[in-house]
Amino acid sequence: MRKSKIQWRLLPLLLSCIPVFGAAPGELPVAKAVQISEAISLDGRMQEAFWEKIPEQHLRHAVGRRIAPLQDTSFKIAYTSDFLLVGIRCAEQEMDKLSFRAEQRDDAQVCSDDSVEFLLQPGNGFYYQFAVNADGMVYDGRRPDAEGITAAQMRGGLLWDGAWEAMVHRDRDYWSAELRIPFAILDLGIGGADVWRMNLGRTESRLGYSSWAPVEKGFHDLPRYGELQGLQLDRNFYCLDLSQVQMPELCVGSNRLALSIPCKIASGQFQLRHSLRIWQPGLLPERRQVAPLLTVENGQLAVKMDLNISHPEILQECILEVCDMDGRSLGSLTHLFWPPKPLKISLPWSFFLSADRTLPVLCQLQISPNSTPAALQLQLYRKGWTLPTLKKHVLLRKPGASTHILPLRKLPETGEYQLHWKLDFPGANEPSQGTESFFFLK
């Protein structure tokens, strides 16, 4: 699906924030990530004891202004063998004036709300954006970190989704956030440099922007990013390259999924786990294991499974996760999608004459090919009547457009008529149905 990531008129501004590289290393800040082994309850509060042992960083640059930020923002970074953990605290003197208008994930409004953004450049040719507003709504993206990025590359990166989590807490005079970012979503399997770079920014809807790195052209000013040190990570563990793997369009019905994932190792078995749900904010659902085990053939990991989609016209989330035999995640793929309405029916006109002779019914079937044929029932009623004037049953054998003809000569009199339709197909929880109206002059 096409996500409402950004308003495209902002694209030139984003592109301008990726200038030529070259900033004096001595000017750039350094943050240190500290390894932890303690359990964490992700709630945005930063109350676990380990947070006290981690060095604190502050946002000292007001973007576009030569003054210090008016309100303090601090952050700390921890990590485990599986994920990066970022804790952020935003002092706020007027909590009642916080603005958060974004209504769903990847709404561009997140970055205009009172929000924080963690931007990470792990040295693999991409940089990643993780944003959350003061209400816990999230936004993410992945873009090439090379010079001369094109508009098409920017659009493609904005459609990226990651299986990461953010929780927010609001208090009397501050709000805080905890971000949990699995290493498995960072495309580490494609290799790259060992130097990690980063920035952390805050948007205050009333006061402007502040940044940890001394950026000059916005949060995406890569040459001004600081360095993230302290990570002891074995990149070779992440043997999969999911950076170019794309999910197909998913429609209501039974979808047959077939993906090929490049793998660095020549042999071995892997677990496949997945979750599928109507999207909702908060923590991610647990992924369940899918049988059978995956094996490597000719440097590729073949993923084949069926996904049954039941709900049209609502935002849904599918996560695929490949794990080793010990259950550690090697890579994951997240897909947000909005399945279309199974059937669109329209009439070419709203007024017909007896001289027209026929009533063309224009159909657009939008279900999975694996759920065809679909049974379509058409019934024509004179408005106010309880019995149909005309019935027709049609078998739709494949998705796409088709036209079906009803004879107007069988209509008994002048007046308003209603075309009732009902569609049923394999994998549907319940039939889809609707009504179209027109006026007939005998």
C-alpha cells in the first residue's frame, strides 16, 4: 500500500538536508552505549536501576538559532545482544500545551507534533529514522546515506517499516520515552563500516527544534552527526540481507507468499515466525512459529506461507521474523498495508431510458487470486418493493475489471430502482455487499 509517510511537497526540503560530506571530527559529539543484562519493562518511565549507571547526554543545539534550547532534553543509550534501547527525557513547563495530532502510525504529523527523533547511521549504506510523539504514536523511515539521493530513493525509503517499539510516559513537568530497536531490523547482514553515527532531535510545537548533533540543515544533516560508541556487536551473526526484499500487495482472501532472502551461509536451518493483526499503537504482538523450518539453497532462503486477510479498508500489520534455532532474531520484515475493498461496483449513469435497453454493471474485483472464483449475486428492486424484479448470478474467475449486463426491458414501470449486490469467495469471513441506485424512465 501507499503509506501517508510525508506530504510530498516537503520532499525537496528533506533532500536538501543531505549535503556534501565533510565536517571537522573534533566538532562532533560522542555518545556511549552501555551493555545491560537486566530485564526491562518498556513503559516510557526509565525506572529500572540500570538507567542510573548510563552516562547522560543533552541536546545543546537549537536548530537554526544561535542560542541554547529553552527546555532541557536528555537521553541515555543501552543495549543487549538483541536490541538497542534509547531512553529520552523532555522537560516541559507547559504540559497542558503539548500538541499531538497524529492519528496512526507513519502519519507525517508525528514529526510536527511534540516529538523526539532518533536517527541512526550504522555504516551499512542506510540511515534510519525512529520518531515518537508525546502521545506514543510512531513514525519511521530508511534512506540511503550516500550523496546525491534521488526523489525516488527518498520515496522508497519512506515506505520502509521496522518492528521496533516505543512507549511514552507523561508526568507533571516532563514527558519521557523508551525506544526498543532490534538489531535484526537494521540490515546488518549487508556488511559495512564498524563506526555507528547518530543524532537525536526534539520538536517542540511552540518553541522549535533542538538537536544533540550540531546540525545546520535539520535533523537529516548527516555530515554533522555524532558518533555512537560502546557497541560490541558481531555483524557476522546477521547473515541475511532483507534490504531489497519487498512484500507483495496483500488483498482480502488467501494470499500465497513467496520470498527469496539472500543468505551469507551455505547451509543450516532457520525458524520462521510471524504475526498478523489490525494495527494498534503500543507494544508489538508476539510472533508465532510457522512450520516447516527454512533451509538455505544456492545462497537463498526461500520463505513460503499463506496469509489469510479478513478485514478490508483498515490498516494492518504483518511481521515476518527469521530466527536461528536458538530463537535469536536474524532479520525481520514489517509490512503495513491497507487491503482494498473486495469489490467495487458502479453504474455508468444514474438515469436510464427504455431505449437504453441494457444496464451495464461495472465491476472491479480486488481479492487475492487464490480466493477466486468469487460468486456475485445481483438483484434489482423497485424502490420500496420487497421482492426483486430481476436476479443474476455471476462467477468472477479472476481479479480485475468486468462488465455484466442486465436487461432494462424487464423493469415494470418508471421510478427509482436499487441494485443490491453480494459477493462471496473462499477465505471470506462474511460476504461483501452493497447497493447502487438509479432512475428509470419507461
